[in-house]
Amino acid sequence: MTELGLRNDVYRRPLATALERLELAEGWKCADVGAGGGDVSVALAELAGREGRVYAIDSDPLARDETARAAAAAGGAQVIALTQHAEDLLLPEQVELAYCRFLLMHVIDPLRVLRRMVSVVTDGGYVVAQEPITSAGRVGGLPLSMPSARHPDIGALLPSLVREAGLELIDAWAEAPAGAGPGPVAEYLETLTEVDPGDDPVVLPPLVTVIGRARR
């Protein structure tokens, strides 16, 4: 898998576990909803290969362009960057996998987004969502907060939301990287809060991963 940058450095295992659980292979068509800089889009494209296709969807045109550059730098990755709001998700074809991470915590209506993701996957296809439980994170033993997020603890509701969206719940789990002192965990927290935690012990917010299967 391609090097995915700081976010994936600290949340690498839940992403890798989810993709291995799906046995994502050559020829898959995938949608990365809320793709941002395209890190995951490029990784999905590498796994899907030249016969597959990845739609990288983001509401920010600048993110769309960054995704295209990341795909080009990876070499041969079949990534189609689209500018769309997740609530209005619409693709030119159905895909085997619709994926999002750190997206539902920011949108107005997470259930609507999940239902839009369900609408673009094939019968038997998968929706994978990864969202945090922000307040369960700790710095020096104190709870974390994220005032800018509409639903900072949506990870705690994710399994039920996936079922409410009409998916068969295949798997769900939570993982939280931890550390103390300098390192990727402290650096990542600083990017979120703009505050260096120093040598304080850090437990990042648990990332809840849910895998759902569409059944028509």
C-alpha cells in the first residue's frame, strides 16, 4: 500500500484491517467520499489496479486538484476526481466499495450521506465508514474535544446508523493509537489542536470502523 501520510501513519491499522477484511482486489470500482488530499484514493487505486477505478469525491475543488496530483504522482492509479457534496453523491456507475473516513462527523445529516453511499454500491457491495469517538481520547488523562465538528462522537452511533441506512452489518470495531512524548501520535494531535502535548500521555480518539453490505 502507498504511503498515506500522517493521518494514516497513526490510524494505519484500522484502514489496513478493513481493506484486508474486504479482500479488495484487482478490478474493483471504489468511491472515496470526502477524499480530501486523496491519500486513501490513491491507495485504493493501487489495490484495484489498472482494470479498476476509484472515484475521489470532495466538496472542495482544491482538494479535487490535490487528489489528481497525488494520483499522477503514484503512477498509473486510475482515479477520477469529482467535486460533490456527500449529501448529493451521484456517480456515473455503481461501485463495489463506497468508503469514508472523518467525514460523517462534519456533515449536517450523516444518515443521508450513508444512504447516498448505499445508493451507489452494487448488490452485495460494501460501505465502509470510519469515524471517531472524540471525547474518548485523552491527553494527560483529560478528555479531548473538537468544537468544529458537528458530530464529534458519531463513531459511537456508527453501527446503528449503518443498519438504519439499510445495510447488513458485517463487522465493527474500534482502535485508538496511543503514545507519550515525541512521535507520530503527538504530532498528529498537534495538527488537530495546534497545541503540542509535550511529554503528556496521549490516547487518540478511538476510530470506529464499520463494514456494511448492500442487499437489494
